[in-house]
Amino acid sequence: MAHLTQRLSQNVSGDFFVDSTCIDCDTCRWMTPDVFHRAGEQSAVYHQPENEVERLRAMQALLACPTASIGTIEKPRDIKDAQQSFPILVAENVYHCGYHSENSYGAASYLIVRPEGNILVDSPRFAPPLVKRLEEMGEIRYMYLTHRDDVTDHHKFRKHFGCDRILHTDEISADTRDVEIQLSGSNPVQLTLDLLIIPVPGHTKGHTVLLYNNKFLFTGDHLAWSDELKQLIAFRNACWYSWPEQLKSMRQLGNYAFEWVLPGHGRRYHADLETMRNQMQQCVAWMETN
């Protein structure tokens, strides 16, 4: 838990605060922008919750924080309600798992609920309250991993749920060499009728994205929305393999239709098909000049 003795001076007075262990991962700011904002190179509370809705969202950010840098002065009596609220519905049958991990620098993980078996997209922390909720929501058939950075507690989820993990061979390390389904090559893989895995080398060599139901695109660290630029972007300063290859991948990704961009890092984006298509073209044009 956060320590009051390490409370950042930028926090406004009140119950919630952020301490100096914050790593500026942005999780609390995009989850609960009415309470948290950026303060230099960290986050801080600029508005204390004033009603039950705001308080629940602040508690959700507290639980999701990968470094436990958010705290309350008073012992929270509603912590179980907040735990029960995860996974948080995004749209239709897609949920945000919360419980981000420091090992993935606070990357988001998602859950797709399907009659054929649920799918975890990237790895959250193996937190007992989350695991219990995932059990209640049905069998986990697959654990799809976009790339090597966001695998976190994959072994624990595999052991507990017996799910088959999916990762491209170019992302395999000593920690992931026992992954059940190892993809190869550069061609898209139709895992099931509603699940298409698309290789997008760039951020890393074997990075892939997952297109679900021709609507939800889970993009890992390949593509995200920038509130600052008001457009879709790639992370130029966090491209570990090849920017030219990532640009090529982005051009190819623009040929697919989808309405949601759900990244590991960065902000989500939702738009109609035409707007999304235009945004992808704008993203490519931006990448060509960066």
C-alpha cells in the first residue's frame, strides 16, 4: 500500500493520495481522469471523490495501480465492492481486467467472454480477488500474449486455469519457452471464426495484435490513442525492433475494419468504421514524418 509519509505534495488535501513510488504508467489517469492527473513525471490527486461513482472509480484505480502507489488516509471500508467490480465492462462482452503489473510497466489486460471459452489478452497480476472473479465468469480457454513485454504472471494463470497460451516464436524467451501455441511467420492466423491474430513487427520483432469479431482490436504496444495529439499513434521512443517495419505493419493493419483500439499502453479509442479508417491513415502519415 501507499505510504502517507511518502505522499506527493501535489495531491490536494483529502482521503486519496499518490505517493512517491509512482512510476508514471498513466493507469490511474486514464481510468479515473476526474480524480487523477499528471504532476511532473508522476500522478497526483487533483480532485477528491465527491460521490459514490467517483469513489468507486478512484478505488478501481487504487487496485489497478501496478506499484500500489495510491492510498487512502482512512481505511477503505468499500474495498470489497471495488474488488467485485473487476473485470470492468468495456463494451458488449469485453472487459478490462485491472490489477496491472509493475513487471509490464502497468500494461492493461483484457478479458473476452465467449461461450466457447473466455480469452485473457495479456497478463494482469495474479491477484486472488481477480482470479476469483475470473473463475465466476467462466472457463479461460486461451491466454493470448501480444508480445514479450506483457506476459507477467502467465505461468500462474496457466497452472490455475489450464489455459493454452499463445505467443509468436520471435517473442519466446526462457520464461515463455513452454507456451503451448507458438506462432511463426508473418501471415495472419485465424484462430477461430471470430479471432484473427495479425503479426505486426515493429515494436518488437514478433509482436501481434488480436482482432475479435471484426470490431475489437487488442493492440499491445503497437497502436494507441494519444490525448495530447488527438489521434492514433505508435510509440516512436519505445520501438525496440524497427520503426520502418512498424510503419509497414501499420499500413497493412489499415486494411482491416475495426471499431475499438484496446492497447496495453496508451489510451483506448472507439469510433465508427469510416472514422477509424481515417484515423489509421492519419496515423500512418504521422509515422512517415516521425
